Amino acid sequence: MIEAVAKVAKLFGLAVGLAAGALLAVALNASPTGAQTSTTSTVTLPASTVSTTSTTTTTVQETTTTTRLVPTGTLTTTTTSGSESSSSTPAWVWALLAILAVALVVLIVLLARRGRSGASPEDRRRQLDSAVGSWVSQGWAIETESSDSVVLRRGSDSMLVSVDAAGHVSTRPLPSA
């Protein structure tokens, strides 16, 4: 029971860590310090004007007309403030996403193995036989035996050696009769 609570607590901690990492990634990616601004201003002078100067000289047979064009154009200035716009994702964002992906894989593996934590009956029996063998070598005798537990006796003392579904061996003294 305590092991199940510990596993649930570990999984909850991992889930909280994943959620915190995701929130941190979103917050850092959307922060105003990384925002890039650009300002453009345009100054326009009056429209182009053409200045025409005509000079007419009259002589008996010759007429001369001179036209001079003076264009005035539009002046446009562009001012950019802030940093340059960049479409690439910073390296730390990719590193954070990689860490989150690894944590997600670990969570999936832990959840997948949760139902298969028990030992097979053959493994449990081998572990029980090994533990009982060490007690018998110390002078204890087998009184009763079942598939997952053995009662040992030495003089007036007796103890129960058992193995649980996960394969953990436990030993506890029994009250004297």
C-alpha cells in the first residue's frame, strides 16, 4: 500500500514538473523582452513641380524658345528602432522542448510498467526458498509451508517468512503458543 502511494506521488511530481516546464517555455517564448519592434516614418514634400522659363527672342527670321525643367521630388526617410526581426527559434527553446520530450517518454514508460510490477509465481517461489534456506542454515526448521509463505520454528520461537505479489520477502516473528 505504501509503495503504491509512493509511486503515485512520484508520478504526480513528474506531472507537475512537466506542466511547470511547459508553462515556463510558453512564458519565455512570449515575453516582451524578446519582442522586436520596427517603426517607419515617411516625410513627404509638396508634389513635384515643374518650373518653366521661356525666353522668346524675335528677329526677322529667327525665333528661339528655351524651356528649363526643375523637378522637386518626394523625400522619404525610414527609421527602424529595436532589434532586427528574426524568424528562427532560439536554441534554449529547443533544449527546453527536448527536456520536456524526454520527461514525457519517462512518464509514458512509468505508466506502462505500473500494471506489470509483480513477479511471476516461479520467481516469488525462488525468492521464498532462498530466504527460507538461509534461516534453515541458522538452525530453524520448517513447520508449515504454502505457496507464498513458510512458518519456521526454533525451540519455542516461530516466525513467518512470506513473499508478496511484487516479490518482496518479509519476515516477522509469531507470538509464542
